[in-house]
Amino acid sequence: MHVIIAFHLIQFTGPHGQPIGINPMEVVSIRPVRATENFGKDIKCLIHTTDGKFVAVVESCDVVKAKLEEDKP
């Protein structure tokens, strides 16, 4: 018996320009980077995931939200 699992990743851009694939089903919340946080000048949004981790991306939270909403069934 074979089980096939498929999921779609949404592409974002990491701190050094690397592509980052995010499973939209694992996103818990997003928020802008605060001025007091030291993520570098290019990082604009933090994506929090179900495993308690976060991903820092250069896209604005408005762009992240729009991409996540596009992917909803």
C-alpha cells in the first residue's frame, strides 16, 4: 500500500535572498518586525508556525497575508 501526501508551499524570501517555502496550513499568525528587534533592515514580517517557530521574510505582512489568502480553498 502506498500513501501519497501532497501539499502546496507558498514562496517567500528569506534574509539573505534565499527562497523559503511555507505550508499555509501551518501558519498560525503573522506580524511586522518591531523597531526594537534586531532582524536586519530587510526583514519586514515574521510568520509564526504551528510548531512554535517563526520565519523572518523580506515581504511586508500585507504581501504575506495576500499570498496566504490566495491559497485558501
